[in-house]
Amino acid sequence: MNDLVEVRAGVYHDSVSLMRVSQALAALPGVSVAIVAMATELNVGLARDAGFAVPATTPGDLLVAIRASSDDAVREAAAELDRRLAAREAAGTARGEDRPPRTTRSAARAAARGAAGSGGATIALVSVPGECAFLEAADAVEAGLSVMIFSDNVPVEQEILLKDRAREKGVLVMGPDCGTAVIGGAGLGFANVLRPGPVGVVAASGTGAQQVTSLLDLAGVGVSHLLGVGGRDLSAEVGGRSAIQALRALDADPATELILLVSKPPAPEAADAVRDLGLGTKLVTALLGPGQDDLTAAVEKVLGALGREVPAWPSWPAPPGAPGTPGSECRGPLRGLYSGGTLCTEAAVIARSGEFTDFGDDAYTRGRAHPMIDPALRLEALDAVESGVVLLDVVLGHGADPDPSARLAPAVARACGRGVAVVVALVGTEGDPQGLHAQAARLNEAGAAVFTSNAAAARHARDLVAARVHS
Amino acid sequence: MSAIRTDPEGRAMNPTTLSMLSREPHVITAGTALLGEALDQQAVARTDVDWRPPVPGTAAALAAALADPRRERANATAVGRMVSARPRLVGVRPAREVLGLEPGTFLHAGPPISWERASGPMRGALIGAMLFEGLASSPEDAEERLAAGSGITLDSCHHHRTVGPMAGVVSPSMWMLEVADAEHGGAAYCSLNEGLGKVLRYGAYGPEVVERLRWMGDVLGPALQAALALSGPLDLRALIAQALQMGDELHNRNRAATSLMVRELAPAVVEAAPGHAAEVLRFINGNDHFFLNAGMAAAKVSADAARDVPGSSLVVAMARNGTDFGIQVSGLGDRWFTGPAEVPDGLYLGAYGPGDANPDIGDSTITETTGLGGFAMAAAPAIVRFVGGDVADAVAATTSMYEITLAEHPAYQIPGLGFRGTPVGIDVTLVARTGTLPVVNTGIAGRVAGTGQVGAGLVSPPMEAFTAALAALTDA
């Protein structure tokens, strides 16, 4: 084996782009390990754990660690790395006047200058590392722009400060840890392709919002705007600051006929604050928790209020002979492996037993990408399950893995081969770039039972475990 | 629904509507490239930020600085004062008169420095000033007295509303340009420019240097004072604005500004001092940098107008003494934040080379502090060789400065950038966030006292001066 370890001082690329480069290098013939990452403590630790001799670095350096079967393979990989990084540099560098802005503040000015008459930018989407997100978001608010903070690991004091400043300026802070928004038809972050329509959604939950809007879309009902507010907005500390603003804005929006509020279990005082706004527009709430409507039930309520029929939510039962089907019982506990926090909570409430992990939680995303982009940790966990029932979510849409079943379906097949029953909650729409039906078919063929309603998926998983207990 | 609501205490609240809901989406993206590409796939208008992490170790201090509730308004106030200043040249008078300097007191460029730490050109200029003031019989005698320090006081020009190019040494008998701010009422001072070659500001102290200083005090200063008394104040804001459109950046190129100044003053010089008019005008004409000192005083009075706004992170002074590069910040009073002065990267005169150069020196960085000099490089294509070769480099230098500045100057415009205002008002938080240091054009002094100018070029300030100021902001 041949190792190449290189530290390039002062070269910066974002973590997701580097991950894609690493993946491409690892796929080259003869290459067994390829780590191309910023030299954070975590990444240096990973490289050292993998046996690379990494010299002293600072987090501002780029770390390259490649292991391959021959010198030639290492050289090939290094050349490919340089080609890919050079392509990124070329895209990012321009001489003279056309240099790209370096801060959100400067970008807001450039947008205002560039588009005479168009009024410049309308919103900023911030996904820089959490410790720096406040700076970019503060720029946006100062420039009079609403901002979606996709970044997580942002301190709550900074969130409160930003939301208070935004209220003074008449703009909205969506986030931090806001995974999705659809504004004026543009999907930001992880966003499903939705038809336009009368339902406005306010969501303190990214995947919860994706579930309700996808189901609405499957029922033929469109969305005016989907305003994420960040998972912590309805906590006691933040007090629904952004949810209140978002609800009022949708109340004043002529295109919105009904508002659906989705949240992870809220603090009681925050829940009261948002309920007592005296809106003129009908409000349906899905505030998750024991004894509350699940997301699917909330969608059905919305359909009822609009006088629309509730369809049979599409699902694909596990193929005959797969674990969990008649004559092929599975043994063992229920294991929930989720990428969406709200979906995870909802499933755990419905299942009432089992061990649930939310791989999108801050604890798992520090120094790495969200599981909807990088499935590695979750796939490892799936491969480690030896028996019982596995319940997991797959979320489609812009921003998410362009073909999640490509890596997941083989792992599902392996699990089924070990006698593990696999149940998938597939969140997406017909319009999503990944193709709802194509993804469902591949996961189903691999042996999974697939549901478009997470609640239905959770009930099915619960029943599988219960059936085993009764038999 | 209603557009204005009141909160439970009856206070009017902001409109509930959000403009983004009714406008065509245009998204600024900062961070993960993937999320930007997802917008591109939807054909959504987008402005991408070329985001990189801030200078290592500054993230916490930056968050604290941006959380300061005073900052936004304080910076708007401070930079608003800087760009609204209306500097006018109102007189030319001896330093002892306008600054109250006592014999034995010498002002110098940059942050305060002792004789022990002073570089060659600084020492040379102080020796020359001792000889000029008659406080020493020979250079050796001057050096001994300066080293002993008895009866000698050294202080920073900036502590006396004064700036000086290169060594920037000011002694009581030197004649000073007096600039007043018609908008805010401040005043600032700068010595008269001696010309090029062997001159005091580059540390030369030979007999011809002292003799020239005497002539400037006996003839040049009084003639200019008399001319100004006759013609009335000279509007430097208007003159600088015109010079920028004539290819000056007002630091390394002052040819247009000097020409304009001569045009303005010549008739009055002839009327006020007919006996000396020819030699005075010939002297000014012979020195393309004669205007530099007036421009520096104009910059100083503008920068001083922006001082002492609590919570402001605006840089109000950048200055070098040949050993240290120091900055001062509006919200941090008179404190200096320093780092080592670097040797400029530039072009050298004759047989001189980098080995002959002294580290960066002079108060002329007050021009960059107020958006001129390196910041206005795009206005001066004639001197692009200093910044690496071609006009695109000059445009890039100016364009990159918009990233670290708070405003665009309403009067100082750059024709080649579509008459966009110069980038003005350096914000220490933006320097730390972007890792972009101010672009500084400068002359290069010889390392050895008495050598004079050896070249001109570009220099980078030390980042640590900016990060130290940033850290201090969180305690201020």
C-alpha cells in the first residue's frame, strides 16, 4: 500500500464539495482510501485513525490523504484531485471587476447594483459552518433581507438576537438548522418540487414540512409558501419569534387561503403564543407529541377544510418472501434509523417501543454533512443490524442525494438477506428530480415495504414487531 | 389583513408583510455549493458568496462584535462623517504657532516610538530636524543628544491632529499646511513637501536638506500663506475629486492634483509675493508630489471627524514609523494596535534593490484610510506597474477593497468603474472575516539614514494589528 499525505496551507473548499471530490477519488481503480477535507480536528483524527501520518495542521489547511495499491494509482489520484480542485478554482476566480463577493453584506450590495429595477436580492441562504453563520445572517438582516440559516450548531443567544433584529427590520429569520423553505416557487435547502396552491406552511421542522407538503402534493393540493423557522423556534427560549412573524405574513398574503403550522413538540408557552394570534386565515396545527395529530392526520384535516378528498397514500408492500411478509417472520427489536428529526420523533411516538436514532441531529453532523447528503453513517448503522425490524426515512427533493436508492437499495437487500424486515418512509413528490416512483420501485425490489406516509410506515413497523410478539 | 398591528402594550409594530413573498426570488447563497446548485437547477436568480473562513482564531470575537447593538448605527455615523467632511486649505503657518511645539519637541510618523527602536530613515530625519532647529552642531552631536534624550520630546504626529509623509518629522520651525473641515469644524496639519531625492522625510540630513528647509520657511511658506490670504481657502474635496478623474490615486500619483493646485494658486502667488513668485512656482512645479501633503491633511481631517463613535469598528488611522505599523479605531479612542512594519514590494530606483529598503514608514496611509491611494488604484492606470502590471490588476485592487469598507465615497469617483465611489471606511470586522488586508501604495525609504528614496510599491499591513483591534472591541 502506498500513502500520500499532503497539507495545503490556506486552501479552502466547503465540506460537501470536498466530500464529492473524496468520493470520486475513492472510486478510482486501486485507491482504497481518499480523504480530501479541511484539516479540522475531526478530519485529522479520521485520517490518523485510518493510519495516515498527518503532520501538524491548522483548521485553515486542506488535508489530502490517499492510499492506493501502487505508486501509479496514487499519482493518478493526485492528478485527478488537482484537476477537480483547479476546475473549482477556475469557477470561483475572475479577474478585475467581476470578482465574486466575499461576504453576504457585499453580495447584497452587488445584487442591488447589478439588477437595476429588479430591487436586488430577496433572501439569503446561509450554510457556512455554524460558528460563522451568525456573521452572514447578521449581514443579511442588516441589508434588509430575510435569511434562511441552513447551518446548525448556532448558539441560541445568536438566534434570539437575529430574530429580534429581523423583527425590527421587517424581515424573517428562518433557522438556524432550517432545512427547507419554498418561497415564491423557489425551493431552498432540501425542498420538494411542489405545485403552487392555497396552503401556506410554517414549519419548525424541516422534514416534517417536507412530509406534509409532499402529501398535499400527492393529494393534488399546492402550496403558496413554505416558511421554515428552525427547529428551536417554538422552544421556551426562542418563544416562537419567527413562527409568529411567519404566521402573520402568510395571514397577510393574498395567495394563502389556509395555514398549516408544523412543529416538533413545542414549549407550552410558545404553542399558546402562536395559537393566540387572532389570524384571519384558518390555521391547522400539527404540533407533534403524544396525543397530538400525526403529520398525515394534519394533512388530512387540511384536505377536509379545503373540501378535498383524502386519497389512499401510495405504498408498496414488501415483496413476497421478504422478512416481515407472511411465512417469513422476523425476530428482534425495532430500530429506527432516521435522517429527519421530526419524522424520527413522529415514528417513535407511533411505534411506542424500539430504539430510534436521528442522524440529522447536531451530535452527528458536527464536522460532516447532513445524512440526506452523506448517507455513510446511516448505512453503517443499517449494516450493523442483525435482526428485527428497521424503519428508516428517505427524503427526496432538491438538495438531497440525487439517487439515494443507489447506495441504500443494496444495503436493504443485505439486511433482508440477514432476515431483517425493512420499512421505508419515502418522502417526496412526482415532480422531484430523483423520481418518487423510480426510488420506491428500487427500494421495494430490494425487499423493503415502502410508504409515502411516515405515520403509516411507523404503524406498519409497529405491527410487524407486535405480530411477532403475538405469534 | 391589516398592514400595521400593535403589540400587547399598544406600541406600533412593523408591517407584517414580507417583501420576499411577493417578489421574484433572488437568492444570495453563502456556504455549501450543493445548495446553490440546487437553485441553479430551478433557474432561480442567485448571487453567490465566495465564502471562506475568517482569520483563524477570530470567530468568537467577530460574533461578539457583530452582536454589539451599537455597531450598525455607530459605523453609519462614523463613516458618514468621514465621507461628508469638506476639507479646505486655509493657511500655511509655522508648527510652533499652529501646534504650539516647543524647542526640542519633534513629531514623527506612525505610532509612538523611542530613539532606541527607531529605524535608519527615522533617525536620519530626527538628526536633520535637530540641525535645522540649531539644536546640534553636527550630525554626530545630534545623534548623541537624541540618544541621551535630555530636553528632547518625541511624539506621534497623529496625537497632534497632524500627519507627515515617510519619517514625518515635524519641528517647531517647519511651516505647516492648515486644513479645516467646513462640515464638522475640525482642523488638521501636514508639513510642506520638499520634493524628491535627498530629503528629510526619507532620512537625509545633509547641508542641502537643511538649506532647503530654511528656504521653505523663509520663502515658500510665507508666499503660500500670503497667496491663500488673497485667494481665500482652497476647496480640497473638489480638487481631489477632479484629480481622481484625471488619473491620480492621490498617494503614489499626485501629478494631476499638483497641476490643479498650481493653476488655482499661481495668480495669487504672483500678486501676493511678486519677488518670489517664479522660484515658488518653479519649486512646486518641479515636484509631482507637492499636493500629497495637502491631500494627507485633507484625509486626516476627514478621518478625525469619524473618531470616537462608541461601538464603531471603523479604522480612523493607519500609520507606520518605520518599525511598527499601527492602526486606530473609532470606537477605541486613541489606542494603537500595532504589528511589525513590512518591507514594501515594489520597483526600485537606479541600482537600489530590496536589500536597501527600510520597512514601511509614514503617515501617508491616511490616504488609504479615507479611500484614496491603493483603494483608488483603478483611477490611476498610469502607475499600474506598482500593483503587478496591468489595468486589470489595478481594477482588482480597488474592487477587493469594497469587501472591507463600509461605504462608497459620494464625491470621490472612479471613471473606469462607471463613476462608482471609491471604497472608503475600513471595518476591522470585515478585514478579519475576509482575510483581506488594505492595499497600500507607498514610497520606499532607504534603510540607511541619509540615503533618501530608493523605490515605490505596495505593502501589506500586519493582520495582527486588525485582529488585536477586533479583540479590543469586545471589551469596549
